[in-house]
Amino acid sequence: MVGRCKQTLNLHPSTPYLFKKTHLKIISIYFIGNMPTKTEIIKQTREIIEECYNEPTSIFPEHKHFAYLAALCRNHPSADDPEHSWRYVNIDEFMVTDGVNNRGRSLYTVHNGETNIISWNKCCGLKQNPLTDVLRDIVREDTIQFKKESDLYCRECGVKDLPYKRFHVDHIYPFSKIRDEFFLKRQKPTKFGSVHPIGYCLLPADKKLGEDWYTHHKERATYQILCDKCNMSKGAKVSVSLPI
């Protein structure tokens, strides 16, 4: 059986971001203690995917499991790889089907008309070091605001006629370099709190570190709008924008 469950992801800024809950102003509200084990996440995910498989209709953003599957994909080990991350973010649709040889269920994503199978089991793994995810989430509100205030065309190739979600906010001076400079004289945290359903945040003991990171990033970050293709191909290079 194919296409038993379909789910459309709309990443317009009005959509709640699970991972922005690490933002310092509200971290105390969402910090929920010990990280769940991989076994616990797999059990919960299997139940959710089975429920989606049995849904008679498509699952839209307001559905109770919409946010969970979006967070699940962002937790895939390849989600941080610029070459492959497009498979796990800005997803247009989810599908749950019978697994290979009718064993279990398979999870698919659809991105710009291309269908890809996702190993939801790999997505359930706890990242060994989710520091970059946490740092990005602390400054996420700034990037959302920049996109809302920008003219949406790619500063690399000039394309204009694309859906909103296919325009990305890119760091002209790469985020990875800003991050690495921040930790030149600071110790990186190695323990993190959890954010439901699958996410990470700084521990309360690292609140000052988070505040310093936000200030450091704000002083150094410069943004530009790129289309998804140009952003994924840029990687961690410093780019030159088209004239505005």
C-alpha cells in the first residue's frame, strides 16, 4: 500500500518552530529534564508512524503528529550535511507506506516533487553533540525576522519566482566560522537538556554562555537571501552577493 498517509509541511515564519524553544527567554519553560533514551524515542516514533499509516486522510500542519515528524527528520545524522540537508528540512509532504517485504513501515519525504525514503530509525538516534543545533536555535528569531523584512530573490543566481519556503537565510560570513571563533577561548558544553519531542537545549547552568553566544553572533552575523539550491551548494564559503 502506497501513500496511506500524506503530510504537508509549511515552514512559513508563522509556523511554530520546535527548536526555537531553546531561545534563552523561554528556555526555563521548555526544559524538561533528562534526555529520553533511543529505545524510548523508537517506541514512541513507531507508534506515531503506525497511527499515521492508518489515517484515512492526509495529515496537515494542525494535525497532532505534524510537528513530531518534522522534528524527527531534523534529527537525522545527515541533516547537518549541507549536501544532503535538503532531504530533511523544507519538506513538502510525508508519506508512510508498507516497508520492504511488508516488514514494518517506511517513511518518505517529498521535496520539490522528489520523493526520498528516510530511515526513521536513524532519526531516533541521540546526536552525540547537538551543539550546532542549539546555537542555531538561540539565534533563529533573528534569521526569521531578516527573512520577513527582505525582498525575496536569490542574491547568487537572481531567481525570484519561487515559493516562500525555498528562499533561505544564509550567513554571508559562515555560521561555522562565527561559532568556532566564539569557542576559541571558551569551553564547549558537552551535556544538553531535552525539548519535546526531539530536540536539545542548553542546561540552566549554561545560561550565561547562551547569552554571550547570542551577543557574539548578533555582532558578527551578516545575512543574505539565497534560493535553496544556491544555499546548499555554497557550504561554508564566504560569498559575494548580487547588487541589491
